[in-house]
Amino acid sequence: MIKQKEIVTKLAAEYDSFYLYNEDIIIESTQKLKMNFPRVEFLYSMKCNANPSVTKSVFAAGFGADAASLGEVNTAFEAGLPKGKIFFSAPGKTVKDIKAAIGKSHLIADSIGEIERIQSVAEELNETVEIGVRINPDFSFRGGNIGQPSKFGIDEEQIYEFVRSNNCKNIMIAGLHVHVQSQELDAAVIAGYHENVLSLAEKFQKVTGIKLKYLNMGSGMGIHYNKDSQPLDIAFVGKSLEQHLSPFCEKYPDMRIMIESGRYAVGKSGTYFTKVLDKKTSHGKTYLILKNTLNGFIRPSMEQFVLKYSADENPAAGEPMFTCRSAFEIFTLKDEKPEETVTLVGNLCAAADVIAEDIPMPCLNPGDIIGITNAGSYAAVLSPFQFSSHEKPVEIFLSKDDKVLVID
Ligand SMILES: *Cc1c(COP(=O)(O)O)cnc(C)c1O
């Protein structure tokens, strides 16, 4: 942390707003996942942070790619991942996407219509294509055998019917993908979900007679965004899955078992730093005007926005825009005790650009630095950098050997 403070001070002399990604933390989190799930292959959900250095670091830890667009397929492929480790899963893939991705990734069909579009591309190529299918399961994430309507995947019943009457001659179903929810902190809930996904894979094979080559169990593993929440007991989830995988893998020794993760792998590795540009008082309220808040790291302003318009004490999450109350810690590099009550706003000509109202802070003045935590996932990628044509924050990667890499 001391090391980080020196680096931040140095960087802030040059940049007024920047993301700092710390590779040590990426290594720690990815190792934690791998250690707790020894039978599982991990895929990095690139959409949470596609910064090239971050991506490279996660791939170096052995992760494959959960690509949510053709762009992410291309990035993963160009980063050197083989086709066997890139899985392209997203709703609404175009024929152009399918054609461009078919040689570089496993395609996960998100609907029956999409299977048919892949079939037409495969027929044109005169090839048989192995695909995965994303299933919208007949169980809910928190338990109970009730399927929910979803824009994602194919309902269980529909896939069985499709397989029965399949006339897609150039398609072979080789894998299943299930992902229902993100950001869960209750280990027992995730363990129950994993059990249900394994049962689904067994049932699918029994009903269809298809021998699956891979099962992608999706994500779900959350990070604790604030001090009030308990970190996920990942050892519990790992042990529980191992218990069920041990007999499962004996039965199906050739099936690859995969878990996807975005935020658990990199969420805690990033911090957003910005500078105080101006300080003023109005009718007794003290405002600190900061560089690039809503337009640099949108989620803290999104949180204020949701809380302002929701009557709920703890509004439901709307991932990945809003997770919970107090999802970010705002800190300064000053060691002094808080002595002022301030409202933190950004330098946009927009009233919604507020990240904190009336919070205690040490006395800050123009030039001082403010940090915001949990900026490693769904942070830079979600933020409207173009709004108002401001200079955008830079992204800086602090490598494990203390090299500082700046990406404008
Ligand atoms: C976004 C997404 C993930 C990643 O979720 P995290 O909470 O960041 O781990 C995994 N799988 C699918 C299908 C997703 O859309």
C-alpha cells in the first residue's frame, strides 16, 4: 500500500484521472480460484475489463476466454489463445459474427434460431460444426424447480424438442452453457446451483443420448463491495463442487468442466484515481469538483442515481450498472482525520454527476487526490468517456515486477 501511495502520487503529477490495475491482486484472485477448484478450467469473462494488460495477465494464469462479442473473440485469439479455449456466448449473434468467429472459437448458440443460422453457415462451408448451447434451466438460482422467462439461452423443454426433431445436419451439440446470475455472496446458494447444473447435464445426456464434451457452469461468484458484506466463502463452494464432481467425472471422464469469472478475477485489482479541480460553498454546502466522475467511472454516480429514485432502503441489484448501497469506498491519500463534510461532484455540465453527498473527509483542496475502490471490473468499460468531449482517464497497469504500463 505504501508502495502504491508513492506510485499514485507520481502518476497523479502527470494524469488528473486514471485507473490503476494491480497485477499482484489479479494473480492472487486467479490463483485462489484455481486452487479451490482443481478440476475446473476457468474462463475469463472479458466484458468486465478488456484492458489488454489485464486480459493478458488473466490468460497467463491459464484462463480461457468467455467472449461476449466478436471483438472479444478477436482479442482473445490475437492474444494467442487457441480456438479450444475461446467460447463465444452472447444473444443475437449475426451471420457475419458467426462466419468470422467460427474458425476461432466455440460458438455457444443462444436460441433455436441461432442454431439454424450456424447450420446455414456450416452448410455453406460444407463442414460439420460442434456447438455449445446455452440453456435457460428449469430451476432458479436460489433453488426450487421453477424455470424463469429469460432473454438468455434456450428453455430446457425447447432444446429437448429440438434435438428430437433435429434436421440441422451440419451441427453437433458438444457442450452446455448455463449462467443465471452474477454477484452472489452466499456460498450455499452457489453450491446448490452447481449441483443443479450437474444434474441438468446428466439429464440432458440421458434424454438426448448426446455425449457432452464440455459443461460450462457460468459465473455467480461475487466480491464483497463494502465492509458490511462478508466475502464469499470460496473454500466452501470449492469443496462442495469437488464432492459432486468426483463421482460425476468418474462417470464422464472426458468432459471438460468450466467456470466463468469476470469480477472475482479482476474486480478488486483496480482503483480509480481522480483529482480535486475546484472547491466551493453554496448555501452552506461544500462542493469538491473532481475530474471525470460520471464520465470516467460511472458506477458510483449510478449508485447515487438509483438511491435517489428508489424508495427501497436496499434496492435490488441491476448488474452490472448497480450492485448495492456503498459499493465503493472513497478515500484520500491524506492520513488526517475527517474534518469537513463535503459533496463530491464531477466536472461535467450535468446535474447527475454526483458521487457522494455530505460525507466526512479530511480537508481537501485543488490538486489533492481521491481514490475509489472496486474499479477493476465493470468500470472503465461501462463509462461514457465520450460524453462532453472531455479528455478521458488513462488506464495504468502495475505489473508484478513493478513496471508501469500506460494505455491512453
Ligand atoms: C457477464 C457474464 C459473466 C461474468 O460475470 P461476473 O459476475 O463478472 O463473474 C459470466 N457469464 C456470462 C454468460 C456473463 O454474461
